[in-house]
Amino acid sequence: MGPGKSGKKLMLLVGEVDSIGEATFGYALKAKNLPDFPLVMTSDLHKSFEKVFKSTVTLGGYVPNAHSIVIATFVIDLNGIPAVQEMCIMLTSPEWIPIENSFDGQLVEMLVEQKRSFQKQLRYTFPPRSPLLRSF
């Protein structure tokens, strides 16, 4: 990837969130696939994350066995500490199918239990009320 805000090379993390919590200086993002590699988050980034992804984080507590997937850009600072620059999360069902809300989660769960064939589209630029799931 190209240089980040600090002029350093940006790196990319894609993984399942283990935790996001307070650390000695700011906050730390821990991914399940990198348990010994916590990434530092500034307080401003954490505040922005909490504001933008509050509903996604809350929904994660209501969907049994859901996975929170993170994609983040980060740099390694002069001390060798990875620091998150930007990040986004997405909630998935236990079968790794993206879900947007509890109704979506229930529908995906039902279709999977019934072994139905279906397509699940990602929202991207679709309007909020357009359907994203099609069953066959």
C-alpha cells in the first residue's frame, strides 16, 4: 500500500475482532488471528469508531455466535508499535454471511437452517430500503 498520514507505509489488517478496549495509552484493537499483536488506537479514532459503528457493535451482542470482522489500515511507528489509521467493521452470521440488523440475522439463520439456496448482496450504494437477499 501507499504512504499513510505520517508518510510511512500503510499496512492492511483483515480479521475477526477479539476485543477493542482501553490500553495504557489510548485504546487497543486485538484481532483473533493476531492475538499477540494489539494495534493502538487514538482516543479520537476510538470515539469516532464508537459513534459510527455503535449499532453494529450493539447488534453483535444480540446475534448468537456472530463474528465482527475488521478491516483497518495501520502503520508501524518508530518504536515498532502498530497504530491504526482508519478502520471499519462488519457483522457476520456464524456462517460468515454479512448481516445488517436483527431481522436480517433471523432471516439468514432461517434460510441456513432450512438449507435453502440464496444470494446475499452487500449494501454499498444501495438505498437503505432496497432488498439485499434473494432466495431460490
